[in-house]
Amino acid sequence: MTGGVIPKLGLLDKLSDILKGCGMETDAFIDVEPDPSVETVMRGARQMSDFKPDIIVFIGGGSAIDAAKMMWVFYKYPDLTFEDIKEPQSVPKLRRKAIFVAIPSNSGTGSEVTSFAVITNYRTKVKYPIADYDITPDVAILDTDVKATMPPVLVAHTGMDVLTHVKEAYAAKERSSFTNPLAIHAISMISGYLEDSYNGDIEARGEMHVAQCIAGMAFTNAQLGITHSLAHKIGAQFDLPHGLCNALLLPYVIRYNMKDPAAMRYYANIARRMGFDGLTEKIMVNSLIESVDKLNRNLNIPASLKDAGISDFKFNL
């Protein structure tokens, strides 16, 4: 399973040769688009049903890994609909028919280690956020050579997506002593490597690849916040990249959440870890917000929805 430029870069052929060298028979589905659609998921599930794989291997971006997760579900249960599984933890048991291996090609979603998948219905402009621990891949392979081909704009958008993951996970209501160390360490890595990764530093891109996976392990257990819930709706409504929406919204959501003393304390802890000083927690969190704005500017991310080309902001609810 793959999509985008992966086949053109020869990575699909390389993977296929490795599998065939192990004595496996293979088939390929290469038509997964960014922000994959319900129709793509159903086409992939039908091809799986024809081929009857024991192992589903996906190589590509995080959104497309989400598509493969859903193909996996509908391969096992072809009579289900998205309505049947839209409630959290409502996916029936998998793995009796096939296991799932994920090889991410970008550094942002952490989908290779998470229990989430987001699929878009472009007809209704609705994104389905599916959440179930059973759709977590069985094996995740982090190959830093795969993601070295990411263009700068994708590095920027996916990097801000992963930064949003960890800042939301650290302040989430389901945060714990197990998720906190993962989130705060990933924040430190992102702070040190994201800009260099954007500027083409290969070593920094490798570190970001690790950071986004650590972030995935944090937020799949701690959950996320309103930055993501808003970003999913805005992205589907106006056809904007998910990471871009997160980058635009994150400073405003942090400022909104500062009204909650507990959230203020968590954000202040992040600020301290990033090296910000201040006489009060409010001063430190304001510095944290300013740092996100500065990072957006350095990554050439638009400062507003209007700058991103959205002049008429109306939701179809």
C-alpha cells in the first residue's frame, strides 16, 4: 500500500524486492492520495479482498497510513460502514485475517504507532476521526532514508503537526506519568531539530523522524485537544493541509487554555523545558506562544487563514 511519490522514487520496488526475496507473493495498491477519501479506502479494501493478503505493508505518509488502517478494517469486515465504527473503540477485533506493518515516509503524524485514523468524505466535507486501539499497527519501521526526500513545505506542515501533538498531549486531561516523559522529550527534540530539518539538514530530519514517533506514543495514550478538533473541520471544509491548520491554530488555543490554571501550569512546564524564564507562569506561557509564532514565520507558514487563501470563513454544519 502506498501513494504519492513513493513509487516514483523507487521505494516501492525496493520494498517489493525485499518481500519477494523472503519468498512472499506481493500485490500493490498505489492510489492513496493525501487526506485520503472514503472511496479510496473502499477501493483498497476490495483489492485486498481479491488478493487475500496475510500481511498488509504500508509505506508512505501518515494520512495514507490512516487509509491503509481503514482498508484493513473493511478487508476483515466488508459489511461495515463508517457509521458503524465512528464511535471511539467500536472497531471489531482485527488480526485474524492479516497483520499490519507501517513504514512512515514523513515526520509528523506518528500514525505508525497510534490508534487513530482520519478519513475524509469530500462530498459532505466531513472528516471521520476513527479511534480504536485495535487499528494500531503491529509493526512500525522507522527508516530515516525514506523520509529524506520530503520537500520543505511538507517538513514544515508535518513538523508543526507533531509539535501540536506533543503540546496537546502534555496538557491533555488523560496525560499521565507514562505519557509526560515521552511528550516533553519529543518537545525538546522538535525545538532543536525542526528548523534545521526544514533547511535540509539530513541528520536533523532523522531526529525529527524519531521525535514524531515518540510524539505518537504520547498522544495515542494521552489524547489530543481542541487544536486538532478544529483543524480537522477547517482542513476538510477549506481543503487545507492538516499540519498547516494546526500551526495556525496552536498559538490561539494555548492562549485560550491559559484560562484553566492546570493548563497554565502544564504549558509553563513546557516553557521551562524550552529554556524560557519568567517571574510568573503567565509570562513564560506568553513566551511559549511567541515561540510558536516565530517558528511559523521561520517555516514560511501563513500567519492567518486569510493569508492561506481563505477569504470567506463559513462552516457547513
